[in-house]
Amino acid sequence: MEFPVEIWVRGENDATLVTLAPVPRAAEAWTDADVATVLTAMLRALDRAKDPSAEPDRPVSLRGFSWIVNPFEDGGVLIALELSIGAVVAGPFNLAEPDLTARIQRAIANERRGQGAPAPETVH
């Protein structure tokens, strides 16, 4: 599934729009693992926007950022992540806000419990 991602790097005046396709399923069918993959892809996109020479598969940990699922004015919801280096917003996705919020919470909790543990060197 392809979806638009808007990236703003702190200190820059303009945002960048890219398209990501980290998972094959539509948002309505996402598993918690798919949600973790989407969050990872968003963090990597922000990292590459800040440093274009960054490795595309650089390890990522699902911690150290603020996040929110927000309704989109034309329907669906957005995922917004904010870090010290900038922000990244993806969507809209055809999911109910409470469902996506719960999936994100579980994906982050799963990593903290070691299910999908990050590599020793992580980006975020």
C-alpha cells in the first residue's frame, strides 16, 4: 500500500512530500507488526530527509518520539510523529482513530518487551 508522507526537518522552511509503501496490505487490514513497519518507514524517511547519505535500512527503535493519530478533514486519519530533528505526517488512512491508536500503542509496547527488539545501534 502506498501512502503520502509529509516531512519537515527542523531548521528548514519547506516540507517535503514523499510516497512510502512499506506494507502490502491496506490500512484496514494492518497488523500490529504492519503498524511497526509503517512507523519505522516514517522514521527512516525523516532520517533520510535530514541526512540523504543515511543508510536506507539503518536500524530504528520505536521510542524517543511523540506521536498522535489525528482525524483528517476529508476523512480517515493521519499519523504524526515528532522528534528533535523534525516531524513526519503520513496518511490519510481509512481506519478509525481509536483502532489505529491502539495498534500503535501495541506496536511500541511489543518492541519494549523485546518482540521486535532493535539492533544495537539505532537511529531513534
